[in-house]
Amino acid sequence: MRAVIFDWGGTLTPWVSLDHVAVWRRYADVLHPADPAEAQRVAVAAAEAERAAWLRVRDHHTAFTLEQVLADAGSPYDDAALEALRLGYDPATATDPEAAPLLRELRGRGLRTGVLSSTAWPAAWHEAVLRRDGVLDLFDGCVWSSDLEWTKPHPSAFLAAVEAVGVDDPADCVFVGDRPYDDISGAKAVGMRAVLVPHSDIPEHQRVPVNVEPDAVIRSLSELPAVLDGWAS
């Protein structure tokens, strides 16, 4: 093994269920501060456009961006409104306290580390979160699907992450994620070992049945070194 690559939401960050209309309302209130009815209409339209985009991810693995969500919803890409939206997601972005010690241990073992996330957010938003929590410098490469054509579980997304951490063979990499379809089946399809962290309340409309089994299951990030030790023995 030469590298360990992690999913972000629900893996490096504990899962938090959010009211997405309420979060989008923060964006809409900036656009329409004196018109609550119009703000609510805009928030609902944006949340529905985002849900439709995630359904396309589920069915076709096509990547998308916030710009595309807003275009589908007929709303502007307004910097101040989007900053309000970003702040609305803050309760769901806290990095797991076990992540930093784990990443330091992996790097101390000579392993490269990375992130691969299916996301509409721009890279800068994610990097700000990782920087805030003191872990950005602990990754050799981070790949966000908002910069790609495809999301997980498409092979090209995983291969982009393998390349980003400086490894040329997916078989030399381990992927750690919380979703059996996106993370486990996608990683194993390109030859990676896959570790499942099954502690996320994945929305029903994003679930896809799979027949692929993970190579290991852990309940917390701190259990990963023992799994790697078992494979090395």
C-alpha cells in the first residue's frame, strides 16, 4: 500500500442531517431581504434543483456545480448570497477529531493521503474547511467532483484521486468512505481496497443496492491503522 484516500462528507466529517430548504433560504434572504414569500420560493426552487442534480449523480454519475444548480433554479450566482449559503452549511463541516491524528500516523508510515468527494462546492470552500480544522496540509492531494466531469462511483473520479496523490496503480491505494455504492463499489471497480465507515444516514433517494462487499468495516477512523496492519502481516 502506498496511499489512503478518503471520502469527505460522512467520512472525514461526521454525518449531519440538514434541512436543505432552510439552508438555501439563507442564500435567498440575501437576494430578497424585504420579500419573505419570494425568498421562500427561491429557496425551494434551489433545493429542488440541487436534489435533481443529486438524482442525476445517482443514476448517471455526472458531476455538477453550484453554478449549474442556480442556473437550473433560475437564480443568480451572487457572491454575498452564496457566502450566506456556505455559512449555513457550517454545522455539517466539522472535521472528525480522529482525522488529524490518523492522518499524521499514516504519513508517519510513509503513506500518501488524499480526499475524493462528490460535491457541488468549489474547491476553495472545501479547502477553507480543511484549513480551518488544521488538516489541509496533511493531504497530498484533494479532488472535488465540481472540478471533474464525473462523480463517484465513475472510474475516472477514482483515477483522478490516485493521480492526485502521486500513485500510478489504484491497487496500491485504499479508499475509505461511508457509502456502499459511491465509495465501496466505485473503489473496488478500479482495483482499490475499500473500507466502509457505515455511520451516515444516507438519504433514501441517494441509495443504490450493491452486491460488492468492503474489504473491511470500521466504526471510527481510529480503527483504520489496525486494519492496515492486518493487511501488511
